[in-house]
Amino acid sequence: MPKELFPDDVVPVVRDAGSVLDVLRLNLVPGLGPRTYQLLLERFGSPSAILAASVSQLQEVQNVGPKLAMSLITHGTEQAARHELDKTRAAGTNLIVRGTPEYPGALDRIPDPPTVLYCKGTLIETDALAVGVVGSRHCTAYGRQQAFRLAQALARAGITVVSGLARGIDAEAHKGALDAGGRTIAVCATGLNTVYPPEHVELADSIAKQGCLLTESPMDQAPKSGLFPQRNRIISGISLGVVLIEAGRSSGALHTARHAMEQNRDVFAMPGRVDSEASLGCLDLIRDGATLIRGVDDVLSALGPLVKPIQRTPTETVRQPAELTLSDQERTILNLVSAEPTAVDEVIRTANIETSRVLSTLTVLEMKRLVRRLAGGFIVRY
């Protein structure tokens, strides 16, 4: 079984960026966004040093005016942070602070990563194999069906489905992954004490049991319009790529596509009727260079190599998502080939099946650009 990144009852201590309380104090300051936080951290070196700075020192940092500087002094109190910490424990929620090993590596590499993530449920190592599925709240029956089916197929292939818990396409994506017995992550704009929309309370509970709910918002944060576009950068940030299904030209899902492009993530769009308002945003994306997809194979074959290989089982290491589409025999043979040159004769000997089947399978893997033949009877994995 994949290893959980942190146990249920432990709030990790930040080793590099300061204590959890200091990070929480800053996260509770109104108006302090992730980019300004980064500027403050670069200037002062640690959360505790930021909190110890004077109003005049704080205003020396770009984007920090008198109002925000005073807010850092008055709102970032230890009492407020301890009260917030009590709320997380009462709700069975964990904190994942940037700078700890538990923090998702993909998210850490975006330009404006969250300082802290509230997590209800569990993150596991294989959640690095994630794809976002987003779209319109006001979708058609076609959109709902396609989102459900695609999420089902992704989950069955071993991909974690990421979406935003919204009505419409998001909800169908979560439901499809759950129906397939797979993992799904809901990135929320609100705090985890406030499920939004309220009719998704049961869905949120199911997601927490088969994945997790994530947010950067404090526990009691109510829905605010500005939080939803900000939330979308996390959906794309923890995903290898993002699929849009039925996004109109004014759909908030297009924000997720823009974030994905800025973060160097793959952007996919599923086509709809050319005369449907619900599909115009997706059709525009395809026209402008997004990858047209019809199903799960199109997504997995188009995703590039992983930054870091994922150990799915003791005998299976995934280096690129296309490997998830392989048959059992193809996967077995592939895992006998390493990133270092391996003799074909050694693969044949270790596979313990007919030589002809091994050689034909290696040819298939070579055609799929998963292995490469070298001179002298050697083969290497991409």
C-alpha cells in the first residue's frame, strides 16, 4: 500500500520556515497573499522574523503598505493562531506547511504556492500522479456524462482526480473517481468548516474518505468571490495536467487553464457541439493550442515524463503516465528495464516467459517511446 505522507493526528513542525504557530499567525492576516508572503520571507528570512518586524521595516517590502503592515501587527497574534489550531484538531484536519517533506512537490514549484494547506483526509505518495478535471457549473447532460466517464477511467488507471467541489463538471469528476474506487482531491475555496456549495456535504465526506479536501483558507472562511480564482491555481498546481470539459467563454474554469499554462502544466480540452455556448471556451482553447482529447488514453499518452519517478508498488515504478495504459505483460517487461543500460538477454532471462513474447513486447514498448534500444544488445528506459 502507498505510504501516507503524514499520520492523522500529527500537525507537522516546520523545520525550515519557522513554527506552525508563526505560519498560522501570518496565514490569518487579511490581505496577505502568497506572493507578498514570499517577498516578506526573502526580506526577513523566517516567519518569526516577519512577525518581529516593525511597521516601518515591513513597509520597506514591495506590496506592503501602511494598512497591511498594521494588519500584520494586529491580526497575526499567537492567541488567534492557537485558536485556529484548536479548530483544526477538533475537525480532524491536518496542516501541511510549506518547507516540510509532506508538502506536495509539484505545488512547491509554482510561482505562488500556498504557505499552508489544511487537509482533511490523507495525501499519499501516488497522489503526485494527478490530473485536474474542471468545467462549467451550468453544464449539459453531455458534459456531466463525459466528466463522470473520464474521471472513472483516470481513477481506474491509477490517476488521482483533482477538482474544485463545485456544482456541475467538478462534482461529476469527483463522483466518477469515487465510483471507480479511485482517489480524488477536492481543492476548496472556503475553510473546511464550511462546505460550499452546502448540498455537497455528503460528497465532501466521501472525498475525505477516498482522498482529501485541501484548502489554504482558515477553517471558518466563508465563500467569497475572489477566493475561487485563487483556489484554481492550486488545482492546476498539484496536477500533471488539466482537462476542461464544457467551459463557456465566461467560465471560471478558464482561470484554471490559464494558471496551468503559467505553471507549465499540460492543458487538455474535450470538444463539444460547435453551436453550444457551453463549449465555446473549450473550442477556443483547442484553437489556441490546447490538446484535444476524447478519452483517458489521449490524456495519459500526451502527459510528459514525471519530474520524479513514483513507486506505485514494490515492483512497479512509474516514470511517465503513458505507462499506466500498458497491459500486465507490457508493464512486467518494462519494469525489468532500468534507466541504466540493461542487456536484452538479461531481460529475457529474468522475465521467465517465451523469448519471442519478450522481444515483441520490447518492440511495442519502443514504439510507445517508453524504452530505447542501444548498440551492443542493450536497452534503456526513457
